Amino acid sequence: SSAASDVYKRQIVDLGENKTPALIKKSDGTTLYITRDIAALIDRKNKYNFDEILYVVGSEQTLHFEQIKEVLQKMGYDYFDSIHHIGFGMVLQDGKKMSTRGGRTASLNVLLDNSIELAKKIIEEKNPNLPNKDEVIKQVGVGAVIFNDLKNYRINDIEFKLEDILKFEGETGPYIPVSYTHLTLPT
């Protein structure tokens, strides 16, 4: 019936000239992430009375958080300026975005275990008689992952390839201590 079709109309918040309007409800009556995020923000403010709230999510969500702030401002909430989006780039594997929804991620423990295992293989080939080998293997494996994370600017996308992270040449975690050691050893 026509009455049933008139029940649901999509709802959009006009955010002004040169700004992308915010779709709050689809024509079938379902809500979107922005709708639920706005409700969650209002609830968090009521429950926790935050001074600042930080959303640390991918940079591709910048428009989403700008729209949330604009909608909250239009709704009369004065804390819209206390909401901050801390964006970061995507981690790519084989040129594709790592995604929890798509099952294209590994836990940190698995990643570190794989890095340590690859470090062990490399060290066994390069220096099988290394003193404190097990300790060094763990330090190289974990250090390579940490160094790779710290050397990249958080907003840039990065291609994650364990084999490149564990190279003993270039700007890598394993190379830096080796080059430092060579420079500081007495001749």
C-alpha cells in the first residue's frame, strides 16, 4: 500500500554549502553507522562526561567524523569540538587492505611468532654459532616489527611484508643495530 511506502523516508542532514550531507536513515528505515555513532556519543557524554574523546581509526573515516561533529553541532550539543579523529593509513598486504571483516588480519601474537621464526631462519643461515642465539632471535624478530611500525608516518599506507621487515640491509630493525655495532666496535 502507499501508506506503508510513505512510512519510511530517508533522512539527510544538510551540512551547508560545499559540504557532503549526512545520510542519517535510509529509505527502508534502517540506520547507518553515523546514526549509531551519534547515539553512542550522546550516551558516552551522559555516562562519562568526557572532556575529550579520541577516535583512532583509519584516515578514510575523516568525512564520517566531520559529519558527526557537524550533526551534533546542529543538534545543539556544545561538546562537538571535543571529538577528535586520529587517523592512520591502511596496512596493505599484497596491495590489498588488511581487514578484520574480510578475515585478512593476524593477531599480534601470530605476527610476532612469524617474525621470530623468520628471524631464526635468517640467523641460522647467516650465523649459526651466534652466542645467545635464542635471545638474539627473539630480539631481532620483535624489534623488526616494532621498528617497522615506528619508522612509518601513521597517516601513510604501508605495505606489510615480513620478508622486507627482516632484511639485514636498508632502513630495517635488524640492520640498524648491526650497523651501529660495526661503528662502535674497537678496531
